[in-house]
Amino acid sequence: MEELLKDLLMSDGISGYEENVAQIMTAALKKVSDSVETDKFGNVIAKKGKGKKKIMIAAHMDEIGMVVKHVDEKGFIYFIKVGGINDSILPGKIVEIINKKGERVKGVLGTKPPHLMSAEEAKKPVKFDDMFIDIGLDSREKVLKVVDIGDQIIFEPNAGVLNGDIYYGKAADNRISCYAMVKVMEKLPKNFDAEVYACATAQEEVGLKGGRTSSFKINPDFAIVIDTTVAGDMPGIADKVSALKIGKGVAVTIIEASGRGTIVPQKVRKLMLDAAKENKIAHQIDVIDGGMTDGAVVYTNREGILTGILSIPTRYIHAPTSVFNMKDVDSAVALAVATIKKAVKEL
Ligand code: ZN
């Protein structure tokens, strides 16, 4: 696995706590862009090329996680969730709390063992507010020396190769797209005849916030959002629910959240699909019932911004680790580059 991808997957950055990911993105984008800045909201924005048209690429850099809410007198830590987390994935997981010195404090997400549950309790799923984090210290006083109320909590970082092109990693949603965005900037020629802005957005998982502020500022003629989407190639998901498969190419999104999210304009849809066909880039089509991306706020910003979405099919998103195929990341890069070149000429 390439070092940049690994660093992004292993880094910590729940919504609003993206500084470390922002640093990695700033360093990586500096090598492939003309300039890089971080705006007031925490978005990292790189610029490359010169010309009449403005093109924006967006990939959110925040991950889902938790924040320390309370420490009880015995040293157990209670938390809130930040972003969409199903409580059922939490019990027994190893987490890391990032303290104000930047140290990572390991903890275990504890719950009452089944032996001690009443028959009634055992039937019900455990809720997150009944769970706690055990960091191995036995008083509130000791815990508060290493952890503060308000510190971010991430799942224990992991990243690696399962088999061939199939990789796994924490925060694949959406660090694999951050990685792809750097590669897109790298592949665009020097002195490209349009201004291309690569924007690593903040706070997507909690209401698509950085996509809104950054697209307002950039005011592009055309935007591409790169994100992950739910792959359906696993037990329990019928093709009619999601036919997306890892390894079959990046997905061109047509409509998100049954229309509550982005409805990609016809001419953008055609532009992207034509770019894929002309360049023989592996792709799939994504029509999704739930879930939306920064695209939803970018395309409704100002007087409306032409926006397309590339989604990388990923298994187990919003869990402590996800599985993806590196070939889909590569096809996302290829299709983003081909679409940008075509958009500059034809839109
Ligand atoms: Zn995402």
C-alpha cells in the first residue's frame, strides 16, 4: 500500500477535528499544485492551472467517531457519537482517544456481559449511551490527567491488503477519495488551461458543511465530488437494493437519497458517461436510496453549480474498518481527470 494512502487511513480526524488529516493533505497537495491554503472553516484548498474556467474537486476528509462526554468516579468514560454509527457495531471495539498533547490513549468499548443480563435485557440491542470506554485507570482523577471532556475518539487505526487489489482500512470513507484527489491533481498537466481547485472538505459526516462553505468561496463552473458509496456484494444485500460491486469500477452517481440529495443534471451525467466510454474506464451506475454526499450542497449553492459525483464502492462503511478495491480508486482518478478535461472543452 502506498504510504500516502496508509497515512490517510491511519490518521485521526472526526468531523471538526481534521487538523492532522489536513496536514497530510496540505503536504501531499503542495507537491502537485501551484498553491495550497486552509480556509477559516478548516477546508484545505489547492489550486493548479490558469484559465477562464474554474473546476472544483471535493473529497471530505473527516471520519465518523465519538467525543468524550463524561468520566465517572470509577474512571469509565462516556461519549457521544459524531456521524452515522449503528450502536450494534460498538461493543468490544478498541478505540483511541486523542488528547490535547496529540497522544493516543487506547481504550476498550465495554458493555455488560451477557451472563449478567436479565432475559429481557438480552433481547434488546445495547445502546451507545449504556456503553463506556475503559482505559485501564480506576478513578476520574487519573483519567482526567490524560483525557479531557471534548477529546475526539476514533476506532483503532488499521490499514492493509486483504488479497491482491482488495485492501482494508479505517476511515476508507473518505480518505481513499482524498488520496484519489491528490492523484487527480498530479495527473493534470502543468499549465493546465483552467483553474482547478482540489478541496479536502471538513465536517461532511455531520451535515455536508465544508462542501457548502468551500464551493461558495470557489464558485466553480463545474464541480466533481469524490466519495465512497455502499457496495452491495456481500451476504444479506440483494442486487435490487445495491448492485454495486467492488472491483467493477468507480460508480457514476445519478441520484442520491431518492432525490433528497443530489440529482445529477442530465448534461453532467452525459459528460461523465461519455468521458468513461471514450477513455474505456471501468464504471458502474449508482442510484441510491439512502445516503448523500457534499454534492447535495455544492449543486444547490449560489444560483446552482453544475456538479457530478464519483463514488467508490466500499464494503462496511461507517464501521471500524472497510474493504475496497484499489482498481476502483484508480478508475475514479482516471474518470475524474477525463471528465475535467472534457468539461473544460465542452461545458
Ligand atoms: Zn463519505
